[in-house]
Amino acid sequence: MTDVLRLENVVAGYGRMRILKGVSLQVSQGELVAIIGANGAGKTTTLMAICGMVPVMSGRILFHGEDITNLPTVDIVRRGLTQVPEGRRLFSDLTVLENLEMGAFQRRDRSAVEKDLEACFQLFPVLGERKKQLAGSLSGGEQQMCAMARALVARPSVLLLDEPSLGLSPILVRQIFDVIEELNREGTTILLVEQNALKALQCANRGYVMETGQVALAGPGRDLLEDEKVKKAYLGYS
Amino acid sequence: MSRRNRRVEWFTLAAVCLAVALVPLFYGFRGQVPSTVLKICIYAVMALGLHVVVGLTGLLDLGYVTFMATGAVLTVVSMVAVADPETGTLIIPVGGRSLRGAEHLFHFPGSYLLVLALAGLVCSALGVLRGLPTLHLTGDYYAIVTLGMAEIMYIWYRTAEWTGGPQSLWLNPPDVPTLFGYKLYYDSAIYYFLVLMVFTATIIGSIHLRDSRVGRALSAIRLDPTAAMACGVPVSRYKLTAFAVSGFIGGIGGSLFALWSNGFSAIGMEVWESILLVCCLVLGGIGSVRGALLGSVVLVALGEILRQKVPHYSSGVGLVWKAWPPEARFLFYGLILVALMRFRPAGVLPDRVAGDPFPPELARAWSERATSLFRLGPSRKEASR
Ligand SMILES: Nc1ncnc2c1ncn2[C@@H]1O[C@H](COP(=O)(O)OP(=O)(O)OP(=O)(O)O)[C@@H](O)[C@H]1O
Ligand SMILES: [Mg+2]
């Protein structure tokens, strides 16, 4: 297996404040990798650094072996790395369809985009029904689906998901995770940040546990689920 | 917007342009009505230019008058510029004096179209220049910086020698540019139709821009710049494009305005003009093309009406006819905006809002409230009891 995404000792933060204190991780082709960790551990910051939205102070980020550290976000998206940001961040005054079209902003192959939109509506039938609705008036779950669909129409080779289950009912959480696993099965490499550690580790090939800006623990998902420390800190066993 | 709404929109806008074209049939080209219509059209053009930054990109520009002033001053200066008959150097005759025997430098066939384009391009560059240091500002910070920059330009224009400074630069009849062999006097047919053409082109352009890929990207930037970036929108480049387009239209509007007012006076280019244009957008509904037109019609027409003599009540004398002081219009603008914020915070013709744009219950409550204002005594129903 080859590394698609690789972080080497990445130090990053806001202004002079260092949030990531040397994060190293890798994601291989076709893998589903989960990052779990407490609030404020730096999970979101890690994804932002990968996308070039938070400046990296030292270390490198490699994508398909190429150095993409501190490249403009536009170029990173063009290479096939797309993020579904924390809290969805849809364009509230645009319709669902327009949001999805924004996702395909960099693509020029109009007819292929149309096909992918159709595929998205197959994957998320609710969105098909609500094409013309303003995204801001969707329910939380529908918004999450819309955000994922928007990322998917960019045809990413690696998808970064930041807390897709945030604020969703248990049924919707299951639905979202089903979609994530299906996407992964179809060949999309996924890096998933989750608070729902149990769900995330169950479906992930491998997992990383982050603590205060560093990777504290790494290993196959099943192993992490068995780990005493993880059980205690993130799975709620006492 | 649905296809039906879009058709309604095109129909409305075409009707507006047609109405403007038909005005001279009834009123001719000279006089209060055509002059007001022209001013409305010019302000509508500028409002649509401002709309690119305020409505689409979502940045509050409080210094748009800079483009208007720059377009106007460039036009007037290039039209009055003459070559000194003795030394051959360029002279700008300030204060209405004209040089006997001097040759106009920029009067050749089609020169006004060149000047018009130039006014637009210079303002476009100015917009980009102004945008570069403010690329990362949003909200109040952007508004304050544009306000400050406009003030700097205002002070420059008011004190510089080449702009006439505090005096006015008049376009005397020989200075007025020619187009296709006709003088572009402010009350000439050719000027009227030039303005109408620019007005129509700006409307069509605005709609196409809004529905284009660029317009969509600008909307995305307005709604969430971070998410727009994550979608692969080159945010800075698109913002600069918006500034350039907005400045271009402002410069064009300013140039036409210079012909309308037959000269340039820096004193008339105060911050209030910026505010007025913003008010036009707010009144009609920020982000809406039809709204920008409606706002310009209402506010500019109101300003012109208030310049007319209106009946005043004077104690002891009774009703007398006199004009309001020019500042009075801002009192009315203020009142209109307060009422707007109370009753239709999204503007009168917003482009799109979630749900019903004007719920019937609100309409009823609104009209009841309005009528109750006039019911000072007991209502008819109560009185009959
Ligand atoms: N824009 C910012 N400026 C300064 N500090 C920030 C900024 N954004 C995040 N931080 C800080 O960086 C740290 C890590 O934040 P981050 O959002 O990466 O945490 P997280 O692991 O995603 O947490 P959560 O699970 O709550 O989303 C936090 O202490 C946070 O306060
Ligand atoms: Mg987070």
C-alpha cells in the first residue's frame, strides 16, 4: 500500500500560538482512518493545516508524495483533497443544488458533473427532493448530507470529514456512517475526525488518538477499541 | 430563482428600460422630468456597480463616491483641457475662464467613448488598488477603511489644482464632447439615449453576472469565505475581480454624471453620495438587481422633488411655497430607512428569502398600523356606537 497522505512532524497554529506540536500520521490508498481526541486536542486544526487554511510552521505534508505544505487551498483542492468542514458551513442563501454546484467549482466537465449530481441524489435521496430549497433552511441532518455531497461532487481522491455526526440523532448517525463506509468501499480514501469514538473506530481501518496537539496513540481501529486508556478516556468505561 | 421568476424579472426590467425610452415622447428632452429620469438612470447604474461589492460579495463599501468623482473629474478635465496656443503645453482652464484661440486636446470623433472607457478603466484600477490592502478585511473594518480612503480622495480632489479645487470646473458649450457629430448636451437626445444604453447594458450585465459562475462564487464568498475556499474558489482573485467590475461601473456612472451636471465640483462629491447609493441598495433589498433600481428611483426622485418648491406653513402668513434646504432629503432618507428596518428589514424587493417574501399576515398588520396612524379621533366604528 502506498501513502496517499502523510504528515511529518507538522507544527501549526494560529498567529504565534502553536496548536499542533509535531503531528505525524499517514493515510494509505483506500483506507478509512479515524482521528479521535478530546475537545481542543487539535483535530480540526490538523485538517485545516492539511487543506492549507492554517499555516504550517514546520514539518511537511505530502500528498501522493508531493509536498503540499502551505500551498494555497485552491491548489490543494485541485489535487483532489476535499474537506467537509466542522459545522457543515453550507452557503445558507444558496439552494441545495447551487451548493452542490459550488462543490464542483473547479470542474469544467459539465456533463460529468451532471452525472455526479445525479449520483449524489441517489446517495442522498432527501437532497434530490429538496434541490430548490435554500440550504440554510435544511435540518441539521440534511445539512450534513448536503455538505458531504458538496465535497463529493469535487470528486476527491481523499475526503476529510470533520465530525460528520455532530448534533445528529442516533438514526442519522448510523445513516451517515453507512454512507461513509460505502464511499470508502467504492474507493474513496477517508480521513475522519470524530467525537463518536466508538462508531469511528468500529468502521475505521486504523485510528489515531490526539491529545493536546500531539498523536498520543495509533493503531488498527479494533486494537484501539480494546485499549484500556482509550476505553477510559473516550469510550466512557470507568 | 425559478424559471418563472426569472421571466418575470426580465419582463419587469425590460418594461423599465422601455418606460425610460418612452419618456421623451411625452416630456421631450428638456426640463425637469427627463432630467430627473436621467439622474435616476445614472444613479441606478452606480447603484448596480456598488451592488457587485455590497450585494454579491457582501462587503460594505462606504467609499463608492470615489469612483463617481474620479470618473467625473477625468471626463471634465479631459474635455476642457486645451493646448496653450503659445507654448503648446496642456492647460486646464479653472474657474470657468476659457482661453481664446486654444485648441481642445481631446476632441476628435468618438473621443467621448474613449474617455468613457478610460474613466471606467481608471476606476477599475483604482478599485483593485484600493482592494489590495483591504483583501482580508470584512464587516465594519472594510466599511471604515473604504470610508477613510474616500475621504482622502475627496480632500485631494477638493484641494488639488487640476480638479478646480473648491471651485467648479464647468463644461462650457465648446467643451461639451461630441458623439456621432452631435453635442452631448445634458438635454440633448443623443445624451439621453447614451445614458439609456448604458443603463440597459448595466442591468443586463448585472443579471448575467449574478447568474454566472463568477457571480455564484462571489455569493459563496459573501456567505462563507472559508467554505468558498474549501470549494476551490480563489477568494482573493474573485474579490479583486469584484472590485474591478464595481469600480468600472462607478467610473462610467461618474462620467455620465459629469455630463448631466455639466461640470465637476469636488464639493458635491462628499461621503453623502456614497451613503445615498448604499441606501438605494438597502431600500430595494441588498443583493437584488430590481431592488437597486427601485431604491434609485425612490431616493433620487425624492431628492429632486424636495428641491422643488413645496408648501410650507408659516405662522401669521399661512401657506407659502418654498424649497426645502438640500440637506432635508437626508431627513427623509433616514425616516424611510427607519421604517424599512421596522417593517421590511430585507428591503422592498429582496432577491430571495427563505419562505414567503411578504407574508399576508404581515401585509395586513402593516396596513392596519398605517391606517391607525391617521385615525386620531375615535374610529368610525367606535363613534357610531
Ligand atoms: N482561530 C483560532 N484562533 C486561536 N486559537 C484557535 C483557533 N481555532 C482553534 N483554536 C484553538 O486551537 C485548539 C485546538 O482547536 P481544534 O478546533 O483543532 O480542536 P478540536 O480537536 O477540533 O476540538 P473539538 O473536538 O472540540 O472540535 C483549541 O485550544 C482552540 O481554542
Ligand atoms: Mg474540531
